[in-house]
Amino acid sequence: MSPPAGPRRPTFALRHPAQYVALAFVAASLAGAVLLMLPQASTDPGATSALTALFTSTSAVCVTGLVVVDTGQHWSTFGQWVILGLIQVGGLGIMTLTSLIVFVIGRRIGLRQRVITAAETGSLNLGDVRRLLVGVARLSFGVEAVAALALFLRFWISHDESVGRAAFLGIFHAVSAFNNAGFSVFGDSLVGLNRDPFVLLVVAAAVVAGGLGFLVWVQVARHPRSPRRWNLHAKLTVVTSAFLILAGWVLLAWFEWTNARTFGRMSTPDALVNALFHSVVPRTAGFNSVDVAGMREPSLLLTEMLMFIGGGSSSTAGGIKVSTFALLGWVMWAEVRGDPDVVVFDRRLPQDTQRQAVTVVLTALGVVMVGTMALMATSGLARADLQFEAVSAIATVGLSTGITASLSSVSQFVVIALMILGRVGPPTLFAALVLREHDRKYRHPEERPVIG
């Protein structure tokens, strides 16, 4: 007599942590859309359309900031709090959600799976994930609290807002800034505050803090006075971020200095502050203090480049990440010099890391091109505007030339897909690359093709 059969395993099972992360973001977007469809979530009579609610919810969860309706006018106080909650959930990042999901399923995972999870979270050690969660939460809420207090006092004292309104404005914009979301309850984003350097600099500082990433701040906290003791990731992220901010600041000021639609009519101090602000926000916050559509072509192209690069790994920012961008630069420099090894800050880069960086960049470029073509096929708008929109969506930035609300329903679904892909795609791709690494027992004969 055969022994009784044990419990049957489900036919469909999620074995890869990245699948949980992707499903978590989709589920959060759908849940947020349901809440935003409630009549009390909008100021207009009746319920908001399903597409508008889904687009806004996805943009908030993916901390992008693209909107099809005015956040301050269309959504009620309840709706704005829902958006704020979605931003906070999404802004904790795939790093935190991946670790949290591992604990929620409540199962012990093997060494191999823990390595995969660590790769996805941006952590290269097998330390306690609970400690990681607590650290991320402390950093997030700490920076948000400081920024919210500063903005609250500014709105209350200098802009004659009531205490309650000033507090809400401070909290909303602080959370949106640190999480690199770019949502604002002002209809023109921060254009109406472009002559208030205090607000712009506080928002920019919160954006930078969120865009560096938790792992960088761990290194800074451990060695605050000894940058030489930081690990390679922290050095690359900080140095490259500083270089991009400075370069963007100088170039944007040069391109827009005489443009009457942007900096041309501002005083010199205001123009410099706004140039700095617009050098920071494309990586990847989405706020704007001048009309993006009024920028000159070189500025728009530079903004696309900054959006595509994004911020730090394991941060609230999107894009290919500054460390990936920096690594490719060092690879090119080593190849030009004929060096057999790629050495960065006295550390040799492994071959697999170089291949992973190339794969991430080429994949992102391919997605941008396909996304732009899809938008062109489903909308009659100009290619340059649609390409800007596609880069903004895939890099989870939120800047736009003003065409988002004019997109067709199909085009809005394309943007929704790009936002989700831009949020969960890079870490999922990186984890897949790590997962596929294995030792091969043989090697094929070598032959060199013609390059160039």
C-alpha cells in the first residue's frame, strides 16, 4: 500500500524575490487607484476615472511625479494624503520592500537566495535585514522631518499661510522631495516660488539626500571625517553626483542666462539658485521652478541626459544610477589608455561588474527607444516631447514639457508601463544577472571581430 500523498505544491510559485517586488509595486498601484477613485478623493463631483486614478497612483508609488490632473486642484485633502502615503511607500525603495517581503513570507532562505536578495537590495553583505529596514526608516523619516520643519516655518512666517496649511505644505513637499517624487500641490510646481531661495535650496537638499542612497549614508556616518575610508560605491556615488550637479549647474546657467522664459528676467542670485535647482531635480525629483517647455533645446537635451543617469543605487532615485555611469566612464578611459585592468580609486573592477554595467545601460537605452516609438505610434505629438516624456517615465523623474495631460488613453498606459518598469526593472535585471552567474567547464576558441 503506497503511503499517503503529501500536500500538493501549487502549480505557480514565485521563486525569485524580484517577482515579489514587482507584484508589490503593481498591487500598491492598484490599491492606490481604488482609493483615488473614491468620491471623497477628488474635489469634482463623482468618482475620478479609473485611468486617471491608476496613472496618478502608479506615478506616486513609482515616485515619478508625472500627472494628468492638477494635484492641488483635482484631488481633495483626502486624495492628497493618499498620494502622499503612496509616495512614502514607494520611496522606501525596492531595497526596503524586498527585505520586508522576505520577512513577511516567514520562511528561511538558503545562502544562494540570500545572496540574490542582498544583490537586489543593493547590499553586498549577508547582514541582518531587519537592521537595514530600521536604518532606512530612520534616515527617511529623519531627513523628511527636518525638511518639513524648515518648509513649515518658511510657509508660515514668510508666505502668510495658516499653521495647518503651512504644516501640510511642509510635510507634503518634504516627503515628495526626499523620495524624489516631484509631486507638488501647487499647480505650477515650484514656479511660483522661484524667487524664494530658501524653499528651493531646502527641497534640493532633500532631493540630494534621498538620491545618494542609504548605503552611502552608512559610509558617511561611519567615517564622517575620513572619505578615504569609504567603500568604492560611496566614493563613486558622491564624487560623480557632485560632478554632475556642478556640470549641470554651469551648463544650465550658460544655456538659459538670457532666456526670458526661464532665467533671463531674474536677478543674478535668483538665476544662479534656479540653475542649481534645475541641475539637481532631474536626478530624479521632477520639481520645476521654471517652465520646462520654455527651455532651450540644449537645456532640454542636458536634462534628458541627467534624467537618464539618475541618482545613487539603493536610493529613492531612478535612472541607470550614477555608479553605473561612472563605471562605464572608467572602462572607456582604461580602454583608451590600453590598460589591461579597470582601476578606480585603487580598486580593480571585476569583469562581470563591467559587463553588468554595459547590459544595464544598453537595456535602458533600448527601453527608451521602444517607449518613444510606442508613444509616437499612439499619439500625434512631437517626437522631441514624447522622447522627453519617455525618459522622464523610465527614469522615474516626473519632469514634462506639458504634454502628459494631452496623451491619449493608450499613450497613458504606455507611460504607466514605463514608470513601473523604470522602478522595478534595474534591480530586477541586476539580480537576474547575478543569478545567472556560474562557472563554465569549458571555453570556446577566441576570435576577434572588427570593431568600429
